[in-house]
Amino acid sequence: MTNLREKQIGALKQMINLNDPELKPEGAIPVWKVLIYDRLGQDIISPLISIKELRELGVTLHMQLHTDRDAIPEVPAIYFCAPTDENIVFDQYLDFITLEDDLFILRHQHSDIISYHALNRGEIKDTEMDLLMDIIVDSLFSVFVTLGTVPIIRCPRGNAAEMVSRKLDTKLRENIWDSRNTLFQGEGIRTNYFSFQRPVMIILDRSVDMATAFHHTWTYQALAHDVLELSLNRLVVEESAGKSPTGGARSKTRACELDSSDKFWSMHKGSPFPRVAEAIQEELEHYRSFEQKVKKLKSSMGIDNGSDAAVSMVSDNTAKLTSAINSLPQLLEMKRLIDMHTTVATGILNSIKFRRLDTFFELEEKIMSKQTLDRSVLDVINDPDCGVLEDKLRLFIIYYLCINLTDAEYNKHEVALLNIGCDLSPLTYLKRWRNYMRMTGVQNSYEGGGTKTVSMFSKLMNQGSSFVMEGVKNLVIKRHNLPVTRIVDELIEMKQSLQTDDYYYFDPKQLKHSDQVPKNRTVFQDAIVFIVGGGNYIEYQNLMDYVKQKNGGVTNKRIIYGSTTLTNARQFLKQLSLLGQETH
């Protein structure tokens, strides 16, 4: 089944093949060419197509648009650039970045122009807001041209999500009803991604759930984003390099690529970190076992030196050895992935231990699910051994957003945060925002919690650097739907709900413009969920877990998660800090 990632890769490869949709037979010599891209083009290509694959497509040279270049006569050149006045041409609708099969963002470079801060600045002019909306809508239009489908659009009233929805409805409508120039003809690579039924596009504002953006999580991918700054499927982690000549510890950095070609990552990116740690240990044991079998086999046949001649001599007669030799590339790749994930997991584990992240995770889960706290938030704030300033501020923000505190309680916590040196600008903004939104029902958006997950997290932390843990296989996870997932469930299942009944309904295919839900309500199988103002891996994973939970019956649901950009808690705090400073 083709997904958004494969659709975008197909569109890029067709472009690189000089807009020829026909796939060349294996072994055919490609047309040699040069690829020129700007920074936005680089961000789009880089998570999808490797340098090796570019060479296989005939790209002998790839360069930045704004670097000095010598002329290369009689060689085709492909320019993949944003359609600015300076760059002139616009013939590819690929203005978005696909990070996973079901995850996309609109910007990486210069993402601050469509950030939560940019959209919520107090002094923003209407003309500036219109420009920001156009940037977002143009990119979303590209998503649907690539998917080859026209969605039904749902959104809440009275915020940036409504503005985006109305503009997207207009842009899609104008293109559909222009029969000579419409891009939705279902041809070539842009044949309909969705088989029978149109998808629903659910556009939400970040303000629908602010607490999750600050949550300390425990799934592998979200932790990598929070702790190691995962960006465009890459991260850099510091690892030990022994001792320096002076006797001190030396460290070096290692760049790691985490994408769908990595089977371990694909399988475990959404898993709880303790399970990931155990899976790494199992993979390592499997690798060692396989390595020992090969060594024993070679030793029993007198091939200890492992020379090519000796191996060749015996392999013709020994099926086992042939199989082992053929498996060596796979074995080496397994070793590379084990080493890389051990490095990444160790980096995460070091942060868990140093910052006591298990304490924050446990407390936040209980706050968000209305369980009794066995330790007060004030106690954690005042504990010098528990977390860094950012962790304590994040914890209190979640507490403030999910619990109705009295003024006296709020002031007591605020003084404690000030005393340890926290920047309270984000709270200044959130107080004003909460008063404006009158979000008295925020706490009711959270349901259930996973207390058993906590004990496993703590057990892992207390094991030191070892990844060996008992009882992980019996780990029972109590899943709970976050606010965005609950809204999505209500809209795709067409449930009656006070929260979503007044959401607008736009259908660009209808000649008569209407924003009312039709009387014959249809349940949707496919949804694209888009967050204006920044998304996060926690929400993404929660939606993927929801899909897994729903699937297995007669029909399967599919959800694609997208956002203007992906922000971790540190980045989001910085944006709220800037907004808080504006209110002074």
C-alpha cells in the first residue's frame, strides 16, 4: 500500500528522471545530470533519497543553489528550489518534508516564520498573518496534489486553524473547478492514495492541547527528539572515547541517521524505552550467537585464517558455510545498527539518570490522569538533585494547565521557581492565554494513565548502564488517548460531542459552498491530522497507537500526522518565553 512518503519519493524520482514517469529497467544506463537545490529543497530531499540513490538515478553532482558553480556544458540540470521571485519557475508541488510514512512537516530551515510564536505575536498585522496563512496553505495544497485526493476539511471555530481551513478550501475549490488546469486528474504517480473513500482533513490549533507539548515522554522516538534533538531523522550523540593523556575522560560525537531503512528503528521507534533497551540486548545476543556459529564452522573445517581461497574451496561443498558467508553482509549491517542504537540508547539513558526524568514522567502521568500524587510538585521543584530548571518548569506548566490551582497555590509554586532561577516568561504568557481561552475543561481532556510503565522506567534507570532488565516482557501498558487523538476519534467516527459538534465542515468538491455537516454522516477510514503552530512526536505516536488499536477488523483506518514544524519542549518553551516577554 503506497503511503505519503512513497508518494513523495515517487514524485521526486519522476522529477529527477526529467519528468519521465516510466521506470527504467534494472541495469539500464540513466541520463547523467546535475541536481541544484536551495536549502528548502535540500530539507525535502535529504530524509527521502540517499546520495547512493541519487547516483543510481543519474545524478553525478548535487550542489546548493547559492554556491559558486562552474558551467558544465551539455549536461541536463534539474533545479529544485522554492518558487520565489528570484527563482522564477514553479512546476513541482512538493513543498513539504516527509519524515515517516505517515508524518510530515512544512518547514525545517527558517521554520520560525510559521512557528507558534510567529502566529501568536501580539503586534502581528493582518497582512503578515495572511502571508503566514498562504505559506501554510500552499504547502498543504502540495500534500494533496502529491496524494492525488481532495479531502473534506474539519476545523474548530475562531483560531488560526479556521483561517488555514478556509484558505485551503478556497485554493482546492478554485483548482478543482478549473477543468483546464486542475491538478487532480488521477494521472501518473498522483493516482488516488485513498482507494474508495475521500479522507477527512482535521486542522487543529496548537492551543487545543498545550500540556502535551511539555510532557516528559518515554517512547524511543519522542525521547530522542526531547533529549538528543532528533531533527530531519538525524541526531548527534556524545559518546565516551576513553581517557585523555592527562587522565580525564575524553568524549567524541557521533552522527546517527534514524529512518525507515533501519529495521530496528522502524520496529521500535514507538516502543517504551525499557522495551527498546531489552530489544537492543536481544539483537546483540543474536549477533554474538550467529558470529560464534560462523567461527565454529570455520574452525571445524580448518579455515581459521578465513582466507578467500580457503573459503572458496570449501563453500562449494558445504551448504551451511555458504549460507553463513552469504549472511556476512547482513551480519555486518546488524552489528552497525546494534552499535548505533546502543550509542543512542546510552545517550538517552544518561539523560534519564542525570535529570531523573523517570520522576517527572511518573508525576506528569498522574497529574494528567487525575491520580493521587505520591510526591508534591513543590517538593520536586525544591529538590536540587531532581532535574534541570527546564524540567521543573515543564512539570509546573503541566500542573498549572491540568489542575485548577488557587491564587495562593500558584504564587507558592511561582516563588519556588523564581528562587531556583527559572525564567517565568512562559508562565506570563500562559496565564494570559488561559484567561483568554477560559480553558476550564482542559483537565477533562486527559483520561487514564500508565502507572505500570513508571515502575519499569525506574527499574531501567536503577540498573546503571546495563540494558538487562527482568520483567519487561510482562510490561502492561495502559494506553490513554491525548486530546488531539480524542478529537480525531470523534470526527472520523462522526460521534456526537459537545467539543466537536460545532466544528466547521468544508467540502471543496461541492459546487454550493457550505460549512455545515451534512445530515447523512459518514464514518471516515482515512484522516490527515494537521497542527497549526507546531506538533510533536508524543502526539504522533499516540495517534499511531490509536490506529493500531482500531485496526484488525473488517476495515483498517489510516492516519497521517502533519504540522507546521516539530518542536520539542525546550524549543516550545523558548517560543512562549518570547511571547511572555512581549506582555511586560
